[in-house]
Amino acid sequence: MEYGLVAVWLVTYLVVLFAGMPLAAVLFPRLGDRGAGVALPLALAVFWIGAYVAGQVSTAASLVVGLVALIGLVTLAGWRGAAFDRRRYAEIAGVFALAFLFMVVLRAVDPAIHPYGGEKFLDFGLLQATLRAEALPPEDMWYAGEPVMYYYGGHFLTAQLARLTGTAPAYAYNLGLAGFFATFVTAAYGLAGSIAGRRGGFDRVGAGLGAFFVGLASNLTTALGLVALALPGGLGEWFGRTLQVWTGRFDGPTIAQGVGEFGAWDATGIIDGTINEFPLFAWLNGDLHGHMMVQAFLLLAVALLVSYYRTPAGDLRRRRLLVFGAVSVLSGVVAVVHTWTFPTIGGLVFLALALAPADPGTLFPRRLRAGAPVGGLPAELRRLGAALVGAVLTLAVGLLLTIRYWSLLGGGKSPGVWTEPSAAGALLAVHGAFLLAFLAFLAWRGWDRFRPSRARVAAVALGLAALLVVAELLSVAVLAIAPPLVAGAWLLHRADALGLPDARPPVAGDGGGADSAKRFSPGFETVLLVGGAGIVFIVEFFFLVERAGPGRMNTVFKTYADVWALWSVGAAACLALLRRAPGPSLPTPRFRTVATGVAALLVLSTSVWGALAVGGHVLEPGPLQTVDDPTLDGLAYVEKRHSGEAPAIEWLAAREGSPTVVAKPGLGIYSWTSAPSSLTGVPTVIGWVHHERGFGRERARERADDVRQIYLGNASTRRTLLARYDAAYVYVGPAERETYGDPAFDRLRGVSVAEAWDAVTIYRVDQAALSG
């Protein structure tokens, strides 16, 4: 185990957290010292922006420029007298250290960067290619001569941290994973605590639940399977069959057959034809993927919008700077780290502007607000229009700041309409824990706000029942889930503006009803509720047609990661507020007992998968963990499982720059193909089929045919194609010999043996001699 490297990376992160504290104090005065929770992603974002801008010219200078940008802003914040809370720093640092070390242990047990059951070859190849690049964007390691057409921003940040700490890529991969996990957990901890805090207070119950939901929780599939297992006899069988029908699965969770049958992957494909990951599964699986690395930056955007939400209406300058300045720039960062999250930022901006106490119309010039309606439905529609314009402008600025990245993205994508909605049970199994928290919160808030009569309660119940019937008849279960959540949250937020009666009694000593309404009005937790519900609703009907997977698989996979982040923080805040149960008319002790019971039930039911999966991960390491001791070396397994190719791959990895290597095309995925390029970042003519997303299937197949001719063609064809692709090396290993026989290049003019081992021969190509 590389304890020294772990210490170096942990100290590095804590120093960056320390630097981010004064920045957070300046940027989030409405969060106060609670902004420390997002201080780390804030500092990383500042560093990333400086390094990314400089990297467009030279990656050699990018590290220095990123550090100068961070140090400069921290110095400016200190000059402005930003406060530094040592106690809060110690608290946040402790949370980060625990999460970081937890994930280091899990990665050290099974650190292999292998191609099976994930996209580690893609992610490690991007990391290596970024480290090799002289300028951004890096050259595509699977499509030599062309830039990467994929979101590489998180890999770029990992590469910068590797440079800063002097860490080899095979170790930086797993340490980077641990760092992103801990940053995500820490951001959720601070943000949920801040949202749950009342009048600027910090609610540690909300903070702890926020960290739990993003770091340890799972969906309800495993817990439901355990219920089927625990029920006696025929009742358990009936529940198991019912569970299969509810979720649309033919087999149901394997744990229903016995705890020993537990399968970690059972909880990831609940909705038919989709992938339904949650954070702990993603990090246990170990891909260094964009949807994992972006989440801390997504929560940073939420923190900026919370700050906007709490900024007084009169502070127009600050509200404009937050939305059109900070959030716009951060949306550019998010786009390059994980492009799928870019529209999520726009949706959150729209909701924050529409639901914040301040009128979004005031963000625009006064002449545009002339003659605006002052109340009722017309005013609400105008507010929505202004919020939409603000969101579009925010994204437009972010797009312009990263226009070069967008111009290089591959085509072949188009919007599609989905006609096979998810089963009701599947939606509830995936989202049920959050939905229960939100329903309890909205019911409490609605009762406290409106005090409806029995007749009105019956009418609401009848309406919900009718909606359920309609959803069942149309086989569109999401109609019974998302619209009621959105409508309930929206009505609570905008009740006063819509002229709905306020049934709450005045609070003694605070000035009566108006102050009472302000005190007990819903907060940003319901903005997160609506945001997640909106995503779930949209992807039930619309998706992006692409080559990454059949149907809407990739759309649901990538967008549900954002839903989990938003709902984790929102549900944590809702449960904390439920437990506190402010309001003089509520039976507080009994209410707190019920609320605590709900929270405990959710924590218990969402902990089952983590307990079983983490236990199995540690006690029964994966088949690729063939080293004797825990290690963070992601390539340690290569020496044991692919010993014949290990020295050749190590030799290629030691080459400087980005020389092109010819190797067998990796037309299959999730298998040992394109290893020479994937594990070194040295570009190959054609690699995994991911290149078809950006360059098209026909062009990819043409390259594959050209590679075949390089190995099997006549001398003239070989020389022509080697010159066309500016090849520096030709790799002849087990896969090449199996496919092409034993092609000899040593008699070809301009080609000579560079290195040879028992299983691999690497030929060097002299382009000058080749053409001569």
C-alpha cells in the first residue's frame, strides 16, 4: 500500500480546501461559514479555469497558470477581509478525510484499470492522452491525428493533480477517484446542512444525511428483495412475484433467493433498457467517468443559486454577478467535465430565478420591465418568462466561453421520442426513498400553510386517485409521480403571489402573519425537488439518439446521476426540517418522533446494498486483484494476467509525446483490446468503437481496413498507409498474430525492430526512409 502517496494527495486536497475557505466566505455570504462545504470544489474550479485557458496554448504552462489564478483570488479575498473559521475548516476537513480514506481502502482492494464491465480503458486512455498533450484538446488515443471528441475536463483536472503531486498515472487514477468522491460527499454535507439550517444556522442532521445519501445510500431494490426473503412461505413468494411485476423484471433481485445470492449489479438495471447507478456503485465499479467527476461542481452551482435565492431583492448587482457571472462561468466548466450536466445547470437557474423571492425581471434593464403586470397569473407568467430568458443567457455565456470545445464535439446525435415508459414499481424502486421524504415534507408544509378542511383533503385525495387511474390507463406511471411533486412544491412557493389564503396563525413576538409566512415559507430544498422531478419526467418521453447504447439507455444513465445528487441534498434537508418541525400549531414531540422514524427507515432501507456490497468487495476481491497486498497501482494486474504484453506496454508508456502506433483495431468493447493505446495514451490508428460516436461508422471501418492492409498488404500499400497515418511504431502482439498471422516488417524499407520480447515485437517506422 502506497501510504506516502495517500498522505501527499490528502494533504494536497486539504491545502486546496484551506485556500477555498476565504473564497467561499466572499462568494457565499448568505451561507456564512456553511459555505465551507463547497469551498473545495470552488477552489478546484478556479484552478481548473486558469489551467484550462492556458492549456489551449500550452499544457506545460497550465499548471502554473492555474495555481497563480487560485493564489491570486485567495489573496484578493484575504485583502477584502474574508473571514476564516478554523472550527468549520476542521469539521469539513474531517468529513473529507474520512470519505477520502474510505474510498482509498475500497480502491486499494481492487484497483485494476481493466476493460471489463465498465469504461476504465476509455477513462485511463483520456487521462494518459491529456498528460501527453502539448496543448488542449488532447489527441484521441483511439483515432490518431484527430482531437478528442469527448468530455475530458475531469481527466484534465486529474492530470493536473498528478503533475502537482508528481504521481504516476496508474496511481493518480485511483487517488483521483477517491478525491472526487470525497469532494462530492463534502459538498453534499455542507450544502444540505446550509439549506436545512434555519435563519443561517447549520443543521448537522441535514448535513449528515446529505453525506450519507451521496456516499453510502442505494436505491430500494435490495431492501425490497430482503423483504421478500424475510416474509414467510407463500407470502414471500407472492411478494417476490409482485416485485417482479412492479419492476417489469422477470427474475427480480437475486437476494430474494437468499443473502448468499446477492449480486451488486442487481440494483443498477431496474428500469427496463436503462442503467440506474447510484454514487457508491459507480465508485465501487471504478470508472473515472464524467458523470462522477462533475457532481461536486453541480453542487457548487447549487450553492451559487442558493446564495442568489437568499440575496435580498435590492442587491441587484450581486444577484446579476452570481447568475450571469459565476454560474455562467461554472456552466462552462461543467460542460467540459460532463456535457450531459450542462442543461441541468440551465434548468436549475430557471427554477432558482422563478422561485426565489426576488423578481427575476429586475435582472434586466428597466425599460424592458415597463408595463409589466404586478399580480395574479399574468405576473406569474411574466416571472416564468424572465426566468427562462435568464437561464438561456446564463448557458449562452457558458457556451461562448467554451466554444472551441463545443465546436469539436462529434455529430450523429438527434432528439428522439420514447414510447415505452417505465414501470411504476421500477420508478419507485429507484426513486422511492427520496419520494417518501419529499411527500412527507410537502404534506407537512401544505398542512401548515393551508390547514385544509376535510372536504378539501378529500378533494385532493380524489384528484390524486384519478391521476393514478389515468397514469395506469395510459401506462405512464411518471404522470402520478412528477406532476404532483412539482405542483405541490410550486404552489407552496408561490401561494402568496397567487393570492391563496394563509391559514397559519401569527407567531408571538414576530409581528404577525406576514412575518410568520416569511418564517415558515419553503426554501431551496423544494427547488431541488422540482429540478430532479423535471429530469425524471423529461427522460420518460424524450432522449438523445446516439451510438452509445440502445434506446434511451445512455440518456437515463447520465441524467439520473444528476437527479441523485440534487435529490440527495434536497431530501436530506427535507428530513432535517421535518424532524425539527417548527410551527406552534404542530404537536412537536409526536411529530418529531414520526419524522425521526421516517428518516431512520430511509437510512436503514438504503443502507442494505452498501453493507453487502462493501463487505463483499473487501472480503472477496475481484478476479483481477491478483497482487498479494492492497495497492493503488491500477496496472499491477497486467504483469500477472498479461505478462507477455506487460513489458511492451511499459516500453510504449515511456515514449515521449504522442507518436502513433499501429495495432489491431478494438472493434469490440469491454474486452482486452486496444490495450497498447488505452494503457499508455499513445494514439493508435483505430481503437474501441467509441470513435464511431464522433467520426462515424464508415470512417472508422475504413481505418480498420487500412490497418488490416498495413499488416497483410503488399510492400507498396504498407508504406503508403504507414505514411498516411504518420505511424511511428507497429505493434505485433498476441491479438495481432491471432488475427493477421505473423506479419514481418523488418524487410520493409524504413521499418526496423525497436524492441522485441517473447510475445510482442514493436517495430519502429522511419518516415523519412519510408518515403525515400
